[in-house]
Amino acid sequence: MTVGIRLVAEVLDNAPMDLTPAERLMLVALAEDARDETRVCWPGMDKLVRRTGLQPDSIRRVFQRLAKRGLEVRVPIGKDKQGRPIFAREHVQTNYRLPVLMRRDEGATSEAGPESPLSGGTTVPPQSRDENPATLFEAGPQSPPEAGRESRPSPQPPHSFREEPNPSRSRSRKKAASAEEPTRIDVEQLCNRMISWLEVKDYRKRPKAVTDAWRKEARLLLDEDKVDLSEALDVLDWSQRDHFWKTVLHSIPKFRNKFADLEVKSRGLRGGAPARTPGRTQAPGADPRNYRDEEFHVDNFG
């Protein structure tokens, strides 16, 4: 009797293409140890662990998946009370028999027959696999999936493949996500109020339209900082009429950053302050374009 290179070649050439790397490796390990005449072998669990790099529990799961595919390699030694086959028993060596695989060559036949699950296909779809094959292999000079790809290239990418991150793609996704966010009336009102003040001051570096950065900071001011819109508009109007802040405060991000200081300094001087000139439009809700230049010098505003 001779041992196995012919059976190894049979597995590499004719095993179903949708086998996992662990399943294909197990068939190769058994084929290498099997007798050509009988297709039977009896390697111990320690030998299978050493040759495949799999742990005993993983090896048992591989045998179960092969059986579901119609590729039962374990030789039963009896049956239990429910009539189910028994493959292992204490102090009894488990035997394995390599199933006959149909050749993939056109027109070839085998003992399995054309309708057999051994004829180039399986009875279990790929999505029913209960285990990630990438977790079954230990590190080594050559992992089993590499050996499988060398013998017969798979149309699918290897399980260990991991796509490298693409920074430009990430940025485009972030832009798309921000574009899909619904328009907030309160956020737009606060941002447009700042732009109106920049136009009144003739600030040359003012944006032509509300930016996403402004919307983000305005949203955080209202939602995260828990600032009421009317109060935010009131403080913004005061800051743009104050002798100092109107010269340094030109954006919503900076307005949010300085809001706590602005709110404290403007208490009692904004909104409902007395001694207003008759006819003056008061915040909140005021239109900056209606303010006259002399109102930037009212004593109530610093």
C-alpha cells in the first residue's frame, strides 16, 4: 500500500471551490496520510493539530461543516440510542476515509455520480458558515489560506484581506453626511445674524454664505451649551455694538468660544436696558441693518 501524494493532488484539483481554507486544509492533511487503495487513515488529534495549526475544538467544527456539505470524512464506529452515528469513543482510535471527489475536467465522471454533493458543489451555502476561518489559523511561516491560493486561485479575495483606509474617501463621506443633515431654522438664524453684522461693519473677510463650520458651532452652542436662541441673538447683537468686541469678533466659532465672557459682561446692558432712543429696534430679533452708526456709541453699550 502507498500513501497519499495522489490523493493530495486530487483534493487540490477537485475539492469544491467554496470550501473555507480550514476545510480544504483538513482534506489535504487527511489525504496526505491516507492509503491510496483504501482512502483510509487514522491520524491522532495531536497530529492533526500539528499539521493544520488548528485547535481541537476548531478541528471538530471543521469535521461538522464538511459533513453538512456531504463530505463526511469520519468513519462511524457505532450508533447511539437515537440512532445517530458515533465517531469517537474513549480508548478507540478514530478512523477517517477521504470521500471520492469528482474531477472538474469536462466530461469526467466519478463514483459519486453527477448529482452527488461531491461533484464540485456543496449543500451548505457560504453564508451559513458558523465560524470565521481567519480565526482558526495560528501564525506561522506560511498560513493555510496561502497554500490554498497557490494550488487553485479562488475567485473571491482571501479572508485575511483588509482594505487600506482612503483619506480622501473618508473626507468625501463626511461631507456627504454633513450635506444630508436637515436645515435648522434656529441655527441658520444665528449664523445669518452674524453675517448681517459683518455686512454692516463692512468686514472684508466675511463669508459669502453660511459655512458648515459655522453651522456646527451654532448647533453646539444651542444644543450642547444649552443656550436659548433669543439669548444668543441678544448677546450677539450686544457684542457687535460694543466698542471692543465689534472689532475682534467676526465669526460664529469665536462667538461660541467667548460666549460665557460676553454673556457676563453684557448683563444689564442688552435687551431690556432703559433709556433707549425712541424708535430704536431692540434685540433679540433685531435687524442689524436698521441700526444707525451713532448707536455704536451709546453709553449703555460700553
